[in-house]
Amino acid sequence: MEKKKGGSFIKQAAILAAASMIVRFIGFLYRVPMTAIIGDSGNAIYSAGYQVYNFLLILSSAGLPAAIGKMVSERLALKQYRNAHRVFKVSLAFSAAMGLFFMVLLMLFAEPIAVKICKIPGAYYTLLTLAPTIFIVGIMSVLRGYFQGMNNMVPTAFSQIVEQIFNAVFSVLLAYIFIKQSVALSAAGGTAGTGIGALAGLLVMLFVYWLNSKSIKKRNRRPVKGYEIKST
């Protein structure tokens, strides 16, 4: 049994590692043409907006997949199936609230952040396009963590690849389209690709959850072993 579990862990880790390599490779490929399209000034705008986005993303959802995965796996090991699902639901509500808060915050203060903090007024548009991504990534992180807790890394790996493919295609495409308008809008087009990619990844995770919803409900009806928190 221990050997089987060890083999399963190695297999799942290998899947994530392979997905990570593919994602990095795609990321390298698309940044070359996008950098050429938006130029040095566009890259400065892009980077400024992205730094603010990454900071807020860390505050809202950093470490969520690992933390949720650990809590879910612990409860599943004890056959506390409903508790495991309750962890998922509570985490989803919390992440949605945090993501929505930081999304609205960034939208409301995008202009002063761009002007006074980034010192690049053109970053205003990149901040606006990145704001919804905070909410999307938060929801997606909970779903990924839930399946990781069930020792199933395939949904996470596949969604990461899909996310990066959409990110690459739309970042380059939108940057190319909007460069005719202005460099600032072209950089915003590049960051919009990040949001589109995240949305694609989220849709993959929602589809996987829907496919597994019947088995999850069936599992949650099983007799509970050990202590279980009762719903009020």
C-alpha cells in the first residue's frame, strides 16, 4: 500500500512538473513577439502594472492551492468527506470575497496608483485590465487546491497549460491590435491576455468539477468515520 501511494505521489508530481515546463516554454515564446510589438516604453508600462497586480494577487490568494490541498487531503484520509467538501466551499466563499475586494480596490484606485506609485500614467489601463484577473485567479486557485487534495494533479496541470496558451495568443494578438491606437493601450492588451488566459483556466476547472460533481455528492453521502463538523 505504501509503495502504491508513493508511486502515485511521484506520478502526480511528475505531471505538475511537466506542465510547469510546458507553461514556462510557452511563456518564453510569446514574450519575444509581444516585447517586440510594444517596445521599451510599452514594456515599462506592462511591468509597472504587473508588479501591482502580483502584489495584490499575493495578498488575495497566495498559497491557497497548497493550503486547501493539505486540509482536504487530511480530511479525506480520515474519511471525513463532507468536511473535506466544506473546506472547499468555505475557501471558495473566502477567496471570492477577497478577490472581489481587491478587484474593486484596484479599479477604484488604478489612476492614483499609476500616477503616484508607479510614476507611469499609462499604467492606468494595464491596472484596469488586470483587476478582474485577481478575482478569477482566486476562484481558480481554490478549485485547483481541492483537486490537489484529492491527489489528482491532472486538472491543475491541464488548466495551467490551457491558461498559458490563451494568455500567449491573446497577449500578442491584442498588443498587435492596440499598438495602432497607443503604446499604453497595446501594453494593456498584453495584460488583458493574462485575464483571458486565467478565465480559460477557470472554465477548465469548472468543467472538471462538473464532470466529477456526481461522484463527489455520492462520496459525501458515505458514513463518516471520526469527528465531523455538523452544519447549522
